Amino acid sequence: MSLPTENNDRPDQGPADTATLQMVDGTKGFGGEPVLRDMQLRLNQGETLVILGRSGSGKTVLLKCLVGLMKLDEGSVLIQGQDLGSADSKALNQIRKKLGFLFQGAAIYDSLSVRENLEFHIHRQLQIQDDAEVESLVMKVLQDVGLEEAIGKMPSELSGGMRKRLGLARALVSKPDLMLYDEPTTGLDPVTSQEISRLIRDTQSARGVASLVVTHDMRCAQTTADRIIVLRDGAACAEGTYAELESSSDADIKAFFS
Amino acid sequence: MSILKGLSDRMERLGSLVQFAFKAARTLVSSRPDLREWIRQGYLLGNRSLGLVAVTAFIVGLVLTVQSRPTLAMFGAEGWLPSMVAISIIKEIGPVITALVCAGKIGSGIGAEVASMKVSEQIDAMDVSGINPHAYIVVPRMMAATLVVPVLVLLGDAASIVGSYVGMVMTAPIDPSLFITQAFENLEFSDLLPAVAKTVVFGLYIGLIGTHCGFESEPGPSGVAKATNRSVVTGIFGVFLIDLFFVNLTNLIFGS
């Protein structure tokens, strides 16, 4: 089994004030069955952390607990030092405005066009009402994700890859400090998967946001990760860079790389 | 044991509905109303239901007239027919039939739409962005249903009266103005006010139930189907309960 090393250059060993996102002793279960067990997680500013795990290992529950869509049974989640569990709904909304989240199915508002999907968030999340400013933000973010030609289309007219791009554009339009990606390449062909992975990497480089990617796609992990945590039965069983984990002697870890 | 479990599930659902209603009410009071969205939703709901309400109400008015005529004729009270039909329609049959049609048409539409938003994580997408989904999903649909159902009931009442006139004409011709005079001469304010008041509650309830069932949807397509079914069944059952409450309240206030 590969365990976290003692390397102090590692982002996970940084001082507390550099942590953008932190989970401490996170425990969550359903009907007496534990899904997360004493989970420790730390994501620093400008870092991309990949959570790798098989189906049913607790990846999605972890992600939902990190953004407050599910409450931990025990432990805490801190976003830029603010505890999600002790925040009231108003404070929680303020914390969440710092987040960008790309859902597995992109979660595009089906009744709104590409433009309206973005305008909805600009109006409601950023409280910007000036038409010129809204237009400029929409065009900028669509150019960033290479979707400017689809501005007038409805979600039903978009391909899987375009929907992911729109989901990413919608998450980025609020200029988040922290990006979370839930299985960003699931359901896409290998070429489009790689395009999305590169887009995640480029977004991180260009904007310097902290990113957490939950995936079981090894190419995506290789392209995007600064550091990887492998999840097994709701707990981190290994941690390291892609190269370190690739050379692991643990059979379960090796299985991901074969 | 299974009875207790069923009861416990229902109580849990009722508790969840009350909590949901309070949250919607708090959002309604605390946030700026998105009137454009209210109107858009109102137009969609009304436009979707108008034809069905009009046809159903027309048939009910016609059938009621045709069926009642022989009985009244036996007692030589045929002259009371327009008045009896109008009072029945405006006080009871019109609001209830229209509300039932709306519980099916509007309730299922809202339930299915919101459930599919829930299943495709669109509601979570608002939540994690710090956008209150109650403000943009629940309140507009609830208020649109509250405003649209009374209008549909009034239009349905009008269609029923027309149906009743056609039913009268089918057996014995009657002058339209005489029919209208006879139909409305015994109607009083105390007949109209509670009838309109309960339609507002019907609308509010149908909107609330539809959005609540959608929000509580389980994952997957079967979750959407269950949520849609539940919004219709609970909606119809609730319409009868609200009607029962209003009939007793009206009798208490205005006398039976």
C-alpha cells in the first residue's frame, strides 16, 4: 500500500492558511453502512487534486459532503477556513459563491439556451444586471471553453462534449476560487475526454484556481493531477503523484494503471 | 407492522411538505418577486390547461342539465333548472372539477418538470452556486398556479353555463337572455366569494404539491415517474380535503 510521504514540499503538507479546501475526520454513512471513514483531505491554492476510486468507493458522497449537499455524520469541511457545518444558510450561500462545480451530467438548465444558462448565473450568482457587462462575461467565458458558436443553441442541440463545456463555462463565469469536477469525462469518447481533461488543466493554469477532480479515468488523472488520492471503502488508501502511484506495489492501486 | 410503517412514512412526508411550504413562504416574503417568471409560468400553465378545462366544463354543464331535467319535470320544476345548474356549477362543481383537471394537468406537469430537474442535478447546480432554488423554481410555479387556477375556474364556469344552455336547447328551445336571467337570479355574493376563495387555495396547493413531489424525487427515470404520479394523486386527494374544509367553513360563516 502506498501511504502519504513525509515530503514537506508536497502541497498537502503546507501551512493551514494556504488550504482552500479541507476535510477533517469526515465520516458519513447510510443505514448504518459507512461510506466515508475518517476521511482527511486538503487542497491548496493553485493545486489540482484528483480523487481516484472504483465505483461505490464513496467518491460522489465525498464530493457532495465537500460542497454541503450532504452533511457529514462526524468531522468537518472547511472552505477557505470557513466551516461548512456551522454556517447558516445565508453564510453557506456566500461560501458556495466561491465554488465552481462541473456535474457528471453537466446539469444544464434544459429550458434555457446556452446564453441564458450563463446569464442566469451572472444575474443571480454575481448580481450583475448591466447588459454590456453580462454580454462581455458571456462571450469571454464561451471563448475560454471554445463554445462561442453555440451561444444561441438549446441544450438539446448540444453534444455530450459541448454540454460539458457549457457546464464548465457556467461554473467558471463566477470566477471561482475553487473548482470541483465530478467525473468530467464520463460518457465521452476518448478524443473528447482528452479535450475536456486539457481544458481542466488549462483552466487551472490560466486562472490559478484550486481544483478537485473526482474520476476513475486514468488519462484524465494523468493530464490534470498534481497529486492523487486513491479512495477505497470510503477512506484514502494511498496518496502521491501519478508517477509515484504508478510504481506502487499495492495490487489495488496497480489495477488502475494496468 | 406494515401499517405502522406506512403511517410513519406518510407522517414523514407531511412533515417534509410543511417544512417545504414554510421555506417557500419565507422565500416569497424575503426575496424580490421575479414577476416575469411568474407571468411566463402562468402563461405556460394556463395555456396548457385551458382547452381541457373548457371542454370538460362544457360537457359537465351539458350532462348535468340533460340528466336533471326529467327529475325536475316530474315535479313541474323545470323552470328552476337554469338556476339550479348555475348554483351547482359556481358553488361546487365548477371549482372542484376544474381543480381536479388542474391537479392532473398542472400538477403532473410541474411534478415531472421539477423531478427531472432534480434527477439531472439542475437543482443541485443552483444550490452549490449559492442560488436559492426555491426562489427560481418553487415560488414562480406556486404563485403561477395560485393565480391561474381561479382564472381557469371562472372560464370553466362560463363553459359549463354555455354547456348547460346547449343542454336546455337540445330538448326545448329557450331564449338566451331568459336563460341567463333565470340562471343568475338566485345567485348571491355569499355563493360567489367562498367559491372563488377556495380556488385560490386549490391553485396554491396544486403548485406546492407539484414542486414538493419534484424536489423529493428519487434518482432515475422511475423516480420522475413516481414523483409525477404522487403529485397527481396527492393533488386530487388534497383538493377534496380542501373542498370539505371550505364547505364547512362557508356553512359556519354564511349558514347552510
